Amino acid sequence: KEDLTADSIEAVIADLKRNGYLDDEQFAKMWAENRVVNRPRGRRAVSQELSRRGVSRDTIENVLDSYYPDDADLVRKVAVRRAEIMRGLDKATFRRRLSGYLTRRGFGFGVVAPLLDELWEDPPDQESD
């Protein structure tokens, strides 16, 4: 067993950074892109996820500004897909479930609320994407 000194630990960390293995900004970009493409979440949720993983507030804000200028387009995409599943529900149940689904994914009620009546009154065509 080798004794680790503070100097040897710092040397390893410096080497990892130099080789791009410890790059919070790159990690945050990869995380945000994954959330937009594969598991859509609102800006607030992604920010909290990155913060829990130790990414600094400044890095989070810089990265999310490029991936999440606003949640409107992303929330619409997620809402349309979910609304198709909820066809046949009464209006109150539809609104409650869709609202809950979207807010649990980190979308603010300000971008969710306008979609609730819109998708109820004008449901998306199953043929369209």
C-alpha cells in the first residue's frame, strides 16, 4: 500500500485536469444535452441535478443559457407527447395529470399553464411528430 501525500494527490488532480478528465463545464454540457435529447427536464430540474453533483452555480448558469434559453419549446414537445397518452380523460383529470407530470420534470407553471387548455381544446394529431 502506497502512502498518498498532498503533493501526489495534487499532481494526480492536475494531470486529470490537463487531460480533460476533470472538466465541470464539459460534464455540465454533456448532462444538459442528454436531458434535452433523451430525458427532457426543465431548466430548474437540470440546474438542481448539476448542483447536487458539485458543479458551480456560475458554470451551471453559463451552460444552461446555451441549452435552455427558455423552456417553452422543450415543454411543448414533452407536453404534446404526454397529452397523446392522456386522451379520453375528463378535462379536470387531464389538466391535473399533465400539469403534475410537467412540473415534476422541472418545468415552471408559467410555461405549463398555457399548454393545459391549448392541448385539451386542440389535441395533437397522432400522425404528426
